[in-house]
Amino acid sequence: MIKKIALALTMTLAAAVPVAGSASAADSPVREIRGQGLDACPEQSLRLYQDTNFNAGGDARIWIITDDVPKLSKYDANDRASSAYVHFRGHHTVVLWGDTWYSGRSWEIWSDDKDTHGKYPSLGGLSDEVSSVVV
């Protein structure tokens, strides 16, 4: 009888405790897709493209970033970005960092209401060197 009560109590407690890591992929600040061009992603995000000119050479990886990311390596995006699009409404500044945890060389990129701003077909000296991002 005691074993049955203990088992029932254990099962009840186990059902009440949330499972760690049960958050959905929608909660992630980084989502990866494949594609090319500026129309491949939604507004209100930073898009990092695997290749220059927004993957103009063909279908390649795009990381859609909606929040600060201290370690792009967690999303297999460390040192891989070669172009970027800051796609936020109005003026919005993003900082790309050469090292994890917002350290090393940095480069501010931004968007504004003009169509030409926010588009970075090349990341220059930080191409294939971005390791963290402040959005």
C-alpha cells in the first residue's frame, strides 16, 4: 500500500514540474532558413546571409535574428555571415561583434526610412567573423 501511495505521489509531482528545455523554436532569437535576396525574411529582424550580396550566387543559409545573441555558435552561425540586412521600421542600430559575449572588434549597422539604408551586401573586415550580435 505504501508503495502505491509513493508511486502515485511521485507521478503527481512529476506531472506538475515543467520540463526544462520545453520552450518552442519560436522562442529562439535565431531562426535559420535557406534562400537568397532581401524578400526572403520578415520585417523586424536582422538577417545575416552566408554569402555576399544577400546570397546572390544561389540558395544559401540566412539567419533571422530578433534579439541579442551572445554566442552565434549556439546556432551554427559563428564566423559565417558575409552580408546583412537590418530590416526594422524606422531608425534601428545593430552592433555586430567579432567575438562572443559582445567583445572584440565591432561594427554598427543600421536601418532608417530610406530604402538604401539597412542593406549591407558585404560586411567588409567582419565578413565571416561575426560571433555575437546586439539587436
